[in-house]
Amino acid sequence: MRLVNVKTKVLEEFLEGTVPPYAILSHTWGAEHEEVLFHDIRAHDSTQSLRSRKFEGCCAQAALDGYGYVWIDTCCIDKDSSTELTEAINSMFRWYKDANVCYAYLSDVSVGDGPLELDSMFGRSRWFTRGWTLQELIAPKVVRFYDNEWACLGTKRELAHVLVGITGIPRPFLLGMASLRDSSVAQRMSWAAKRITKRKEDMAYCLLGIFDISMPMIYGEGDRAFFRLQEYILRHIRDDSILAWGFNVENIKSTGALARSPSDFLACGTIVSSALDYGSYEPIQIVGGRLQFRRPLHTLESDQTFIVLLCRLSNNAAQPLGMPFCESRSAGFVDGHERPQGTSVTLLDANAIDDKPGDIKMSIEPREDSWSL
């Protein structure tokens, strides 16, 4: 792990187990010429300023707080090395968690702004819209927010009520009073539903730590990155809520079993896994590009059949959620199952969990003709 020495502004490397106490920066990237990059700091003369308010302010604040080192993503990772970038992305949640303090620098919040005020710049900061800053808010024990002049706006704990309203993250998970493992997959995805990343693949990669998943980075794979993330989640976490995407959303176009992006989980913030319902049901398996599993099947008077998912709403434990499905055909022959277009996950009758089970084989990704819809 590389850290910046706050006095010399030189990078120093530390092996695991030898890392000193450090502060860590959370921010949104500005124009590249405004950032201190890896090659900048490598070529830097320690007697000169790097002329970045963000960089210099971070180092100054760390020194003021008694820390000799800081970690800043712009200059502590050699992004020209794909191996190093993959290792860094897979380690990032842990690095933020292990930091003594995280400085969240909000470059678009001016001096004098009050986070508690209605329609504050704080609440509208783009920091709350970026994918990477989700884990940077959740992972650290201590997060301090700063405006663009490095005046402190408050801590994560002090501003918890405001942050819950902005992010939708329940207080126990926001403040580390509950393990992320106690939240459902759908709930965690909902926290990222309104966030964006510059590169499409990063919308998947920025969530690795949230799900305690490690996987290779393949820039250029586009939407496939998010499908791949969900496949990794299915292999490591037993939770049907990953299939509850599109809950209460009309005119779903995708025919695949898995979501296209976190935005599909927008209304899933109160979905919880129903561990007691699993009983003899085996976890979902991935076989040949399909999900294979056995669950109760419930048919409505409209003749639409639903897979009874082993998850519910936190405020309605009686009714399970159901995922619509139908037979899929290729060359006129039934070859498995898919999600019918125009249908959404919905609440089912309480007794649906007792319906006769059936075997399901659903394609992970949507048919090609549904991608453009």
C-alpha cells in the first residue's frame, strides 16, 4: 500500500502489517489538470507545492490531526498498471475501513453552507451522486465532511439524520452499528440506484466492497460487468432479493433474470431476506448462462405465474414477493424460462409460499431483441 508522507509529499510503500496510522481522502474528480496524479507526485520536488487545494488541504488537515500519512486515490495508485488497479479496487473498501479518519472533501460546497438547512449545497453536492463515494461513506469508522475551503461541516455521526435522508441508507448500516451482511442484496443495491460513474463498468466495480466480493476488472466489457458482479454475489450470498429488481416498476423491458444496473433496484430499499423460508430449498445455481433453482410457483386469476421469492418487505412480513416468469422459446421450441416484458415483481398472497414448487431455468441476460427497448 502506498501512502503520501504529509511533510515531504513523497510516496512511501508499506507491506501488510506495517502500515502506519493514516487519513484517507474521499472526493469527486475534477478536471485532470486540477488533480495530483501518480506521475505528478513521482516527479515532484518535495521543496515545492503541488498547487492543488484538495491535495495540499488534505495533507495539512492530516498533519493538524497528528497523522503522518494520507491515502489519496489520484496519486497513490498507478492506474497504468492493470494488475495494480485491479488489486487496488478489490482492496479499496478495506483501505477506507482501516483508515483512522476519512476526509470527505466537497468541492461544490461553499464556505458558510449549513448541512442542516433546507436545500443546502451540502445536500445537493455531487459527492452524493457518485458510485465510488458510497463505499467511502459506509466503510470508514469516522468521516468528516469539509467544504471547498477545508472548513469542517460535521462528522458522519453528527450529520447522520441528514445523511439518511440524502442516501436512503438506514442509520445502523451508515454508522457501522449493524453488519452489511444483515442487509439484503436488494437493499444494498438500492443505495446505489441513483448514483453514476464515469465508466459503465465502474458501476459494478464500485460495489465490490459493499458485497465483500473480489473479481477481476475487465474494462471494455460494458454492461456485462454488472451481470458478472451479480453472478459473483449469487455464488457467495444466499439471498433471493437479488431477483426482486423492478419491484413496483411498470413496463419492465428486460427478459433476463438479473438486473441491468443498480437503478433497477430503486424501490427495493425495504426488502429483506426471509431466511426462515429457505427450508429445504437449495441456493440458486448458475449453469451454462442460466439460473437454475426450485421455488414455489403461484398463478393469479390472470394466468400470470410468479416465482415465489424468499424475501419480503420489512414492514409486511406476511406477504412474499413474486417474480413473473414464463416459458422462453427458440426456433419454436421451449428452451427454458424468462421474465415476460411489461411485468414487475409484486407482492403475493401470504399463502403463496405454500404453493407447489417447480424447477426454474432462467437466462441470466435478456434476449438481444429486448436490449434496445
